[in-house]
Amino acid sequence: MRDTRARSSRLPRPGADTAAAPALRADAAHNRRRILRAAREVFAERGLDAPTAAVARRAGVGVATLYRRFATRDALLAEVFADEMAACAGAVEDALADPDPWRGFSAFLELVCAAQATDRGFTAALLTTSRARAGAFEDARARMEAGVAALVRRAKAAGALRRDFSRSDLSLALMASRGITAESPEAAAAASRRLVALLLRSFRADAPQAAPLPPTAPIDLYPAREPRGAPPRR
């Protein structure tokens, strides 16, 4: 049996380095690693709206150097969070491979909410689509979205997930997790675990139900989308 919770220990840490392209000179490769490390830190602390100038300052390079390595903000974001997005897509696949549909569904929700609680940047990247970030990042997100839909169907078919649960309810859960604020990463992680435990109790098909749920909220799984025709942000 595959352990769906094992992937949480394999999620890339925000401070991890990404290997530079072999063709880069040593100094260019060094600058690239510094930029990616700084971007992970800045976006984790301040979210995706943090100015790229703040990333350049923390990396100790000029803004022009940053844009020589990453022509747009979206190119930088895609590189910064590519490993995390791939890991989340893989977590869905692990959850689907679990013979217990409820355990797979629960483990995936716990993993994603835990990541959200400690990294504001990845949370925003996860919930925001962008045509300018097409490539491995968006491919992994598409796999993840299809897998999540299958997780929900599978848990319902097994009689574990309440019949009136919708994917919009999953969006609400992610939004609630995204709103967690705490004085330390440890406190945020603890708050996330408790929130998810409470949510999962209400999602269970055999949970006490005094009344039906209100109508489904009209919310996408990825609610923040760039408007059509919007120019790529730098």
C-alpha cells in the first residue's frame, strides 16, 4: 500500500536551490540561483504582488540582471514554484492510488492546506491561472485539477464523502486555509491541521446533519484568473 502522507516530507522547501541551465556561465548561474532563492523567500513572505525590485534587492543583483535571467514576472513565478506544483500534482496521483478513497481525499486536503499555511506565494500561484505561465507549471496544475475532480467522485462513490459536497466546497476550504495568520510557521501549521480536521468532519457522509447545506457557492476551484487579453505582468 502506498502511503499518501509520505509525499508531505518530499515537498520542496522554499529555500531549496534549483539547478541552473548547463549553458550558463558560472557567474550567471550563481546569480540565477540567488534570484530564485530570494524570490521564494519574498513571495512566501509577501505574496505574488511583491515587487520584483524587492526580489532583486534580496538577491543582491540589479533589476536588469533579474530580467536577463527571467524576462517576465510569470517566467520567474513558474520557475520558483515548478517543483511545488509538480509535487502537489504527484500528491493527487498518490491519493488516487490509495485503496481507501476517504483517506486519499483527506491526505491530499491536509497536504495542500499545510503548504498554504506556510507559503503565501505558493498559495497565490496555486489559485491563480495565467496563460503567460503556460508550460510545465500549468500542465501540472491541469493534472492536479483533473485528479482532484476524480478524488471527489471516488470518495462520493465509496459513500465516504457527503453527496451534497461540491468542488466549490473544496474551493471554500482552500480559501479558509489561505486566510490563516499566525505568529510563526509552527503556529500556522498547527492552525491548518485543526482547521482541516474540523472541515473533514463536516465533509464525512456519516457526519451528523441537522439540515441540508445551503445552495452551492458559485466559486471556481481556481477563483483568481487573469482577464482575457490582459498583458503579461513584468
